[in-house]
Amino acid sequence: MNVKKLVARAFPMVCAACITAVIAGCGDDSSTPTKPEITNPASSAAVANSSDAAVSDVCLQDPTSPSCNTEVPPASSASAPDNGGNSGEGVSSATDQGGDVPPITATFAAAKTLSVIPDTNGFYDVGDIYKAAPETYRIAYVLRHAERESGLGQESQLTEVGVAQALAVGEKLSGGDESFYYASTDFIRTRETCNNIAKGRGETANVTETQAELLNGSYFLTVPSDSLDAFAKKKGGGWKIISVYAYGEDYYADQVALHFYDLFERGNQFVMENIVANMPKWKRVSILVSHDVLLEPLVVYASNREVDVNFYRSGRWVNYLTGVAVVLNAENQVELYPVRGTDIGYMTQKKVVIRTDSTTTVVDPAE
């Protein structure tokens, strides 16, 4: 009897305990969840340093000033300029092959194999390279655009002289029935240069899209282009500072070095990753048109600092349609030739402004 009373009294308490346990196990929206474990992501600098293969865009608004490009340079996202919005999609041209192609394993050649002779300034004629290269060789010409109007920005067109220059380059590259691959930055003057070179050859390029990442004008920069521009304005102008960098001059060398990658390491990377790696996708001969901010250091690199476009010392700068011919020979060895599309591979400074505070500021001629 006492046992029955004990059970009767205990039963309600047992039921209450069970109900409480069930409710606690279900939880509710107001309950505080377990704090998740947070893992800090790798910094953008660390990610960038883990790969040297990234490439970016060109926005070059005025290549007379280093701030012409707002594209992100490839290897350092931590110090990259803002993306100007230009896509890096492949060029839409009559000669674009596309499709899956096997990669190329290439090395730099120990010596040049083409039977060509440079001029007294160290430049090779674009036509001589084309005519001397066997059909088993591939060629990619990376050139500055032809002469353009004085207006700034993406909309400036080629002058009549510029059109004639590009047509003349096309005539130098004529012969045979092969078609070329054409690509340019997203600027009217670079597209017009491609189209007129094609016209001079007797073909139609119709370049309407860009290779913005491939032909990134600030490729050699480690800082946003406006940062370099601000620095250059205090030290004599963009042409002066870029040539100081390219030729390893002593003028504010430590400060200049903070704005650029190592010339030869970066040059090697551009040739192998931007050009040679893409050659299987293109025609045997490619025309790639960009701006002087890219071509100035690239020409100096390709010539091992032997050609004189050293604005800092001689007042010379890369001319219109001057650039580099990247030649891949039959043994998959890379040969580099500084080339010119006009009679002279360099141009000279046009004017200088003398300030009242006795300092001289160079005014770069419009590109």
C-alpha cells in the first residue's frame, strides 16, 4: 500500500521531467547557437604570391602619363590598381582560331636564328622578320599603335598619317595566302591600327573586342597607375621615370624601384605566359597592338637594354608601331627581336615647360 502511494506521488514528477527533456532537445529560434569556428582567409597578397600566372587589363587613357591604365597587374593584388571595367575576353576577329589546343613547352634560345640585320639603332624591320622566318616558325608582333589624334581617351582615332603607317606595315607583311590573328586593347586607335594593318595585307580583321588582360599596359607596375603618376609628376614626368626604371638608372633609383617589378623577370613572364602560351590558339603570325607604357619597358627588356629609347638620357621614346617580335622557332625556342614598323624605332621629346620655381617639368607629347 505504501508502495502504491509512492508510485502515485512520483508519477507526475517523472512525466514533467520527460516533457522538459523533449522541449530542451528540440530547441527554438531564440536559442543561442554554438559559436562557429572562424578561419581567417589567406590574404590577397599571399594568394597572389603563390602564383605568377595571373594577368590583367588595360585602361590606358593617356600613355603619355603613367596613370593611363587602371587594370590590375598580374602578380600583386595587394598593390593593384582598380579594374577599369574592360573585359579580358578574346578578340573577335576574322582570324581567331579558338578551340582546344595542346600547350607549348618552350625555352629561350641561346642565339637568334633568323638571317636579319638590325639598323644602326638596333631595331629590325617588321617585314624583314616576316620574310626571314620559315613556315615552321611562329611570330607574334607586340606593337604600339600608329599615330593618333591629339585628343585623349579611348575614342581618339588615328590621324591620316597613322592610317598610312598601319597600311604600310600591312604591305610589309603581305605575301602568301595565310591570314593573321589580330588583337588589341579596347581603344579605337589600337583597333584601327589592327584593321589597317590587315587591310594593307589584303585581308579584313574587324577587331571589335579586346585582349585587355593580355595587353595590360600596367603589366610592369607594382602599384596603382595613379600612384606612379603622382610620383612621376614630381620627378620629371612619366617618360622619364619609366625609362629610369627600364634602364636601371640611378635617378631616385630606390623610390623608382618601389613602383615596378624586376624588368627581366617580368619581361620573361610576359613573353612566356601572355604570348607563347597563347600561340597555339592563334594563327602562325599574330598582330597584338597596345600602348607605349607597355612597349617601352618591353622593348628595353627584349633588347637587353641595347637599343636606345632611354628618354632619361637621350630624349628618345618608343615610336609608333615600334615593339617586339616574339619568334618561336621549330625547336620551340623563343627568340626576341626589337622591331619597328616605320623608318625609325624611336621618337623624341617635343616640348618642355619651365616652371617659375626654377624646376623643369617635362611635358610628354600626346600618345
